[in-house]
Amino acid sequence: MKKIYVLMVTVFLMGVCVPEVNAQGILGKIKDKVKEKVDQKIDNAINGAVNDVDKTATDKVKGKKGKADDDGGYEDAEEGVDNPDAATSSDFKRGEVIMFQDDLEKEPVGEFPSKWDLIDGSAEVKTLGGKKGIEVTNNGYITPLIEEQGAYLPEEFTIEYDFYYWNDKGNIGLNDVKLVIANTKNRSERADEPARAAFILQHPVNDNRSCVFRYNNGTWGDCKDTGFEHTFKQGWHHVAVSFNKRALKAYIDGKRVVNLPRVQQGTWFGFQVPFDYHDLTFIRNVVLAKGAVALYDRDAQSMTAVEKAIAETGKFVTNNILFETGKATLKQESMAEIQKVAEYMKANPTARFEVQGHTDNQGSDAINDPLSQQRAEAVVKTLEGMGVDGFNLKAVGKGSHVPVADNKTEAGRAQNRRVEFIKK
């Protein structure tokens, strides 16, 4: 616009100053030039406006979302929200009482795992990436070696395990891990057939096929079959299942992938691996615990588990804060439990707590006493990192000197390995 204005002023001045004899010819040429420039500017302005409109329309077609304004249009959307992920719950909590646990630390490589029974095929302890795992093959089927005969699963229970997923096995063939929760009392027969299973979770170990789950919802043999998508990266992955009277939930790496309102009561469980590929299918860190995710947590907002325990007993005791064997290194699955404690402590900033670490009696006091102290300190440090005032926390290691269960059994030792938050 400034250039056009200058040209027009120039034309006016020239019209004033140019001798009359040449005025008409010169003025005509200048007018033509001015008209050409004006037309060009107008065309550019129109094209620019059209391009802006096209871009806005294209963005909306591509899915850029915005908030509707008063004129029926859309405000600009924030960057990075073109394709938002759908969120789901991650509410898993391990049961309070450990009924079976196998971390394989003391198992000799090359032998059948001592805490398991074999229904079919074969199984062997092997080392994979420096960690021990159970390889199940030859159409293998294993189940925990629990002395109690018949059904042993309670009305509320959780099952957890890790499995290894491969990205570089090529066309070795299809293979899966099946977690089978049976509905029969005969633990000597395969229960991977729908009529004998309350729930089956089947997932691949070396390709991106859909995961599958099957379940009976109360009618004998009435098996439902469906699936879900989950993308795995190579490495160990964590699976968890929670059953509460009738409701079943399953999680992979903390993300809930199955949520069923009605499933048959399970009786016992095992793992089944079809086909006979070797060095492919591994599981480890299997834990069965009594207790489950609540059916309805109606009091969650007004009274959390931490608040309730402290209000009733003056302390909060948990077996869900886990460490690497023989170390004070917290496992990732412990963070959810510590977060609950942190939220309570931040909501009660004047309350002071003694954070006690407890071990079982495996090993000497010379090892367990400092280890329990280091673990308590690790919890305190983590709480501080979550915003809790460290002035209100004192770490105390109790070693194995204050057991709450019999150290002669694995279940008892699991209960003794705990962290207590005692209000002072």
C-alpha cells in the first residue's frame, strides 16, 4: 500500500510539473504502470486470503481439533493433540497375602524349576540376558507346586508374571504364552480347553498378532472369545490379573487391557505354551496373592487405604514395596504404592513417620540389618522426591527381628518382607 501511495503522489506531482506539451503522453504511461501495480497487489492479496482459508479448512479436515467459538468456528488447537491416545485405568494392586512366589534366584540353571509341577511337555531354568527364566516348550504345561489338593484360589486373588518378547526371531513360527485359570478341581489334567477354564489370557512372544482372552461367565462351557491390540518392544514385560468374587481385570505393563464384570470362580492356575520351539518362550517372577482390586471403591475419595490403616492402627503396613533381591534398589512396580503414601503425607504435612524396613530371616543379621536400613532410606528418598518433607521422615532398619509370620514357609517369609509407616 505504501508503494501504491508513493506512485499516486508521484503521478500528481508530475501532473503539476510536466510541461503541457508532453503531459498527456507521460501521464498515460504512468497511469498504465500504476494500474498494473495495483492489479498485481490486489491479486496477491486475494491469493493470500484464499490460501489462508484453504489451510484452515485443510487443518480441520486432517483432524486438528479446537474449541468452538461464539461464531461457530474453532479456536486454534494446541500442538501435539492431533491424535490423542485414549486413556485407561491402571488401578492394579497386588493382594495383601502372598500365597506363591518364585523369583528363581536360587534355582540351578538347566534343571526343572523346583516350585513347579509338570502336566505336559517340558520346562527348564535358563538364563536370558543375565536373568533366570523358565523356558516352557514341547507343548508344555506347568502349574505351581502347591501341596493343598484340589482348588486353592480364593474369592479374591492376583496373579503376576513377567515374560520375554522377541523382535529378532524372524519367521521362526507362531508361539504364545497362555495363562490358564482353571474352573475344575482336577489339577492333573490340561485346562486349556474352554470348558475347563474360567479365564485364559493368550499373548504372543515374537510377533505383533492380537492378544486373545477367553472366559466363562458362569454357564458351564459357555466360553466367550475376544481380543485386544498391544504393541510390545523386545525385552521383559509384566502381566497382572486381578479377580474379585466375579470381576476380572488384566494388565500388561501397568495398562489395563481386560475388564470383565462376570467371570467364573477360578480354582487353580498354570501356564501352557503350544508348539515346540526352543529358546523362545520364557516366564519369571510369578506371584500369587490373596486379595484383589476392589469391586467398588466408593470410599476412595474420602478414605484411602493408607488413611484408613493409620486412623485405625496408627500405621500403614505394605508388602507391595518391592526391591531387587539382596539390594536396596526399588522395583518399578513399587512406585504406585509409594505414591499413595506420598499423597497422604502431603495432605497431612504436620504428621511425622518412622519408615521401617523389614526382611525375612534368610541370611545373617550382619547382612539383613544394614540392608533393611538401606531399603528404608531408599523409600524415604523416593518420598522426598515426590514432594514429602524429609523433616517428617525417619528411616529405621529392623532386619528380621520383628517377624509377623512364620519364616519357615515361603508365604510367611513374603509377609515378613515389608515396609511399615508408623505415625509418631
